[in-house]
Amino acid sequence: MSVPATAPAVVDYDHGISAVDADYQRPMLVAVHLIVEAGRAAIVDTAHGASVPRVLAALRARGVAPEQVDYVILTHVHLDHAGAAGLLLTHLPNARVTVHPRGARHMIDPSRLFAATVEVYGEQTARRLYGELVAVPPHRLIETPEGHVISLNGRELHFLDTPGHARHHVCIRDARSGHLFTGDTFGISYRELDVGGLPMIFPSSTPVQFDPPALHHSVDRLLALAPEAVYLTHFGRVQDVQRLGADLHRLIDAHAAIALTCRDHTGLERRDRLLHGVRTLLHDECRRHGVSLSESRLGEILDHDIGLNADGLAAWLDSRD
């Protein structure tokens, strides 16, 4: 069952949580989450610079002025999550940015971060997607290591160090709801692939820090908290968390197995094999879940992630040498 093209640009959940569609590359690819607590707000992940007017409009529609935003919370510093952080901060006079200690320097000086993005996408595409990155002033930055807690108008948000997708990744537990904001650690689940209201999920092995054992451990940590719901940057809220976690574990291993079959190949041959392996795996997973979309439509939804996952698996193989 596919989601219509007219799906709302903002989805309101309970507990004062909303998902703003950043319209990054296509609708329903990247969600910027809002948490509103008694007139104060936090923003979880920021997408790219073009999302800023959408986020500000969503806040206004919920009665939140820019000066009432206390935090811009980053799960990690990949630019589809953090690319607009500095620009957004220029509109939010009282907000501070939170980030894993490993990612802090990249928010203060984003030049190396942009250079790494150019390596993945190429310069022309990177500039088209993200434009010029705006640095975050050091005095407006909060480092959030394991166990750090911030208060949003009395609502506690707890930070967990959750590597596996990236070494600078945190997940956030909302004490009020018990729900989690998981960035990419708990995978990717697109609403167009829901069947009968049930989501499917798959891991993100985006370059360059995919680490299967660490990701298994992080997923287990999140499952042990037994949340009723998690909020994914790609895309929005999912429930039935324990089932999805079991699928993630299985598919993390399946991705690693694909990579290991290609370890004796190099260059374009290796990349073609990785692309074919990941594409076959994810298309087969869609069919197992009951997705009836055409192969071409599946390609429209999944090809971006298939390419990134294949490149991340190549980087993982190189890191093992």
C-alpha cells in the first residue's frame, strides 16, 4: 500500500511530537521532528538548508515563536541530518545545538564535513543539496555524551551513545513518552512501503563508519528500553518495535554477508556486485513484506539508499584490510 503524493507536509503524533517533511530530494525521505512542551520546543535533526522555512512555519502553526525554541538536537552530523543546523540557529535566538562529542568540531568548522560529503556525492551534487554550510558558534554548542540529560521545560531528554551507523551517533529517549529518536541507528522505514499499516525496515550502512557488531549492540540497547514507538529521520514514527528490531538484526547480517562475498573484487566490479546484492536484498525484503509496487517504483524509493549502502559496505571492507 503506497502513501499518496498528497501526504501532509507535517504529521502530528501524540505527546507534542510532530514530523515535518523536509522535502529533501523527494517527499517523505527526511523528517525533521519537533517536540513541543508547554510552549517551549526542541528540533531533532535539521535536514538541509531548504528545510528551514518549512520548520519555522510548522513551529508558528503550533504557536511556537523562534525565541521559544531551546534546542536543536542532532543525532549525528551527516548532512541530511545536520546540514541546516547552523542556518537554522540564525533564526532561533535562544536555541543551542546538541551533538555527540565526536561531532562537535564539525559543527564549529563544517569544512571537513562538507569535503567528506563531496567524496560521497561529488561536488556539484553536494552543493546542490546543501549549499554553503553555516558554522555553529562554540558557545551555542552542547556536547551530549552517553548519559547526558537536557530539560525541555521540565521534560527530560536522555542521550545514549549508539555507534554502528556512525561513531558520532546518539539516540534520545524522551522521558515523558518513553519513545526514542533514533536518527539512522534504528534503520530506515519509508511510509510508501507500509502494508496494512505495518512498516518494514532496513539498516543504513552509509559511508564511512558502518560497523555491524557495534550496530547490533546499539539496536539491542534500544530494544531493551521497550519503547512503544521510535522516530526515524527516514521517515517518521514506527511502532511494533520489537519485530522491526529483529528484522534489523537479520538485515545487518545480510548486508555484511553481501560485502564479504565481494572482498576479493575491486573497483567497478566490486561496486557493481555490491549494488546488485543490496538491490536484490531490499527488493526481496519488500516482496516478503507484501509490498506490491512495481520494480520501477521500488527503484524510485530505494535506489538512493541502495547506492549509499553499497558504498558504505565497500568502505567497511576497506576498513577490514
